[in-house]
Amino acid sequence: MFSNEYVQLRMAKAEKLKESGLNPYDHYSKRDTKISEFFEKNKDISKLENKRDESKKFIVAGRVKFLRLMGKAAFFKIEDESGILQVYMSKNDLGESFNLLKKTLEVGDIVEIKGYPFVTKTGELSIHADNVRILTKAIHPLPEKFHGLQDIETKYRQRYLDMIMNKQTRERFKLRSKIVSLIRGFFLNKGFLEVETPMLHTVVGGANARPFMTHHNALDIDMNLRIAPELFLKRLIVGGFEAVFELNRNFRNEGIDHTHNPEFTMLEFYWAYHTMDDLMNLTKELFDYLFEKLNLPKKLQFRGMEIDFDKWQTITYKEALVKIGNIPENILENVDEMKKYLENAGVKIEEHIDSKGKLWAELFDAFVESKLIDPTFVTEFPVEISPLARRSDKNPEFAERFELFIAGREIANGFNELNDPLDQYERFKAQLEAKAKGDEEGMDMDYDYIRALQYGMPPTAGEGIGIDRLVMLLTNSESIKDVILFPTMKPKKEIFDQDDIK
RNA sequence: GAGCCCUUAGCUCAACCGGCAGAGCACCUGACUCUUAAUCAGGGGGUUGUGGGUUCAAUUCCCACAGGGCUCACCA
């Protein structure tokens, strides 16, 4: 673990500090100024006659990023969360301490500087050190200073290193944090109540996906990590809460690729006495709010596409198939002809896909989804693929449901909630039948949920928004791993080291 | 799940048709009191992802495995 040649050399330097009575892992820092504050407070130093103010003292701290040692003086740059600052130190000012620093200070170390502001000959506002303390000795060398860390795998596996080396990474995750807190604020302002429902479930439901299974020892029961919070949130509506949201993790035991991580963040919100039209308006309002607060251009660049967030559209599922997917309208009522059409296009169809609605969904995925670039609400979903949505009064084949597509991807999914307990019972039964036919993503029968609906759920509309994908969109990120701090990775075998067992 | 590609020093990358594994940064020694990827002189550092195979000879060709990336399929 510590056998690397460079680590050994740096450990020897830490030892040298100890021998001089200095703790290479000292805890107490007297930092009184962030680097951004240092720049703010000293921006006028260059106007002074000798370009320095020895009467002002600041204590700053940060990680050494560049180091230029000369015979009796040195320049180095330290970086804290707020910025990067050049330090000048000389033997004149530091005496013997300078010699020790020359032998022990390295790029990567965390240091504390006490000094005064001055401007160098080349015009850079810097700090002139009276005192330099190594607070934390880094014994692992950093990647190369010019090219930085390039290896994609290392960026994901050692995010801390990615963060040390790449400011864009730090900025991207700060932006994610800001987006999440803006969304929270938006819903709280609208009177929604933030709640936390279980992540350990005993019934699989709320979405169509394969769950992670686990076991509770004391109760001796199998449990699954939730694939969605939906059914619990709607129980809260039954209980009398009229507007709730939950913004947290879901877990799905499925493939990993650049848009899927086994754990991902989902916003779900439920709004009693409102309709899906209210949801669509609210969604648009949320996007406008985010664009305004984040100061983003309404014509957003994403993966080579330009998305116009002033051009929101609404289209029905059937219209989308015909007008955007260019599918002949006359085959849309004929299961066999749709199957033939899909097979001719090379789409393989699983056996449990045997109804008009499910085939529409296959056609939609194959021919429509990727073409929906500007924000588009698709409405009038087939009822078979919408097991929790209210059936349309006008046409019982359709559910009162919409999905929002942006940049060829589903971003949100919402509907008027099904609150007829009998209809819900039948829909669950259809899920069980699909599961029996081999659909591994079918829901379980949730008896308690049916019971809850028997008590009466007021007319309610609910929606889910995938936060990771939203953040990808707003940060122009290619991979979901770029917006998740610690993405799921297959563990890498660490090389066995004899020293570790001694 | 399928196809294609990648893995060489701590990091970023070379190595032509199979012929002694190199460079820059970093590191070590020395010089240097205003440098900006500091500079100058010298030096050390490698089981080429792992395991097999072909060959006089393999970073290079073949096979398997591991990890990663991209594309397609499925899912959000």
C-alpha cells in the first residue's frame, strides 16, 4: 500500500518534519481569509506606490498546485475552494524555516500562509509569506500539472483526485447541488410538503423495473430497494396531505450505460385537486425558474443539438407516431401489421408484447423518441403501459398521462392518478399476468395500496422527473457518471500486497 | 446482452513491417532572491493490465480473462 517509490520518498519528508518538531498532520489552522476574499480585499494594492501593504496581515490556506523553488526564494500557488493564489517566500523572511520547506514542501501538500499582500513585477496580486506551515503532508504525488488527470476510469473511481485536478468537475457538482436546492425551493414555495417514504420495500411497485433484493435478518423477510416512491406518496394523499414531493434515490437492478446508473435521483410530486394540465404548466414554470436562476440561455447546446426552451410543444401519442415516426396510420389498430412493421425494421419483440398499446410503445421507442429535441409533452398514452394512471373518460383505451421529452430523452412522466380501487386492482392483475408471461419488470399486487384507495384518494395528479438526466441536460454532460459524484463501478481487484497483512 | 476500441514509468503520451522500451512533467543531486507549465547541469525510475500460445526474438501476432470507453438493444 505504501511501497511505491514516490510515496516512500514523500513519507521520508513527513518524517523529516517530525524530526524538526513539526506535525505533518497538524490539525489546528488559523486561516482567517478565503482566497477569493483575499483578492476582493486587496484588489487596489497595485495602485499603491510600492505595490504592497505590509500593515495588512492575512492567513490563507490551501493545496499546493505549482511549486517554483529558487536558491533563496520560491513562488508557489495554493488553491482553496474559492480560488488559487500565488505565494512568495524567501530566506530573508523565513530564515532556517525556508531551508526545511525547501526540502519538504511539495505539490499536493496542504499549507497555511501568513503574510501581506503585494503585486509582483509581472503584475500578479500575491501573498508575501511571513510564515509557512505544512498542515497536511500529501504522500501520494498528484497527476502531471499541465495535462492533469485524463483517464476517464480514474476520474470516476477516484473522484477526489478528479476534483483536486479539475475545476470543471467541482463546478459541475456545485451546479448540480444548486439545481437540486432550487427545485426544493420551487416546490416548497408552491406549498408542497417534502416527505421521506421508505426505501426498503416488501412489494415491488410504482414503476416497471427489476429491483435489488435484500433480506432483513431480524424479521426474516426479503425486502427490495425501492424502484419508485409512488405508491407511498399516494398513500399520503389518501391520508390528507394535498401536495407532497420527495427528492431522493431510486434503485434499479438493470444495465449500466451513459444514461443509467443503478441508483439514481428522482423527484416525484403529487398534487390533489389538480390535473395533468396543471402539472404540465408547473413543469414549464419549473424550467423557466431554473433557467432564470441559473442564468442559462434558452437556446441550450447539448451534445451537438440546440434545444429551444422557448418552443414547448404538445402532441398526442398517436399523432407523434404518425407525424414524427412516419408510421402509416392504418396499421395502428392492427396488432399483426404493427408486429410485421417492427420486424421489418429489425426490432425484436418479446413474447409478452401482444397488445395494441404495448406495440405502440415499441413503435414510439423505435421511431419517435430520439426525434423529440425541443421540449415536447406527449399525451394520450395507451392504458396498458400506464398501470397507475387514470383512464380517459373520452376514450377508455387511453390514460390521462403525459411524458416530457427533451433532446430525444424522457425527462418527466406525469398523469392523473388512478383512484378507482377496482380498476387499479384489475391493472395490478394485468401486471401479474405479464410477469407470469416473462416480463421481469412487472409490478407486484399491492393489497394495502388497493385498501388505501378503498378509503378514497381525492382527484390527484402526480409527476416524476429524473434529476440526473435533467442535470446532464443543464450541464451538457455526455454521461450520467459525470453528474453522479460516485458512480457505480465494478470493483477493481487491488494488487495483493504482502505489507498489508503484516 | 451483442459489436468495435483502449490498457506501456506516479501522470500525459511515443515506440514504423515482430528486432536492446523512450520523451515531457513529477522525483533525486547540484546552481539560482520576482517566477508563471520557471530555467540550467547531472541522475534514478518499467514483470508494457493478468494468464497462456506462436516465434531465435512479442509492447507489437493469436487465444482466454479482468477493467474501462463508444455504438446498438432494454430500462429512467
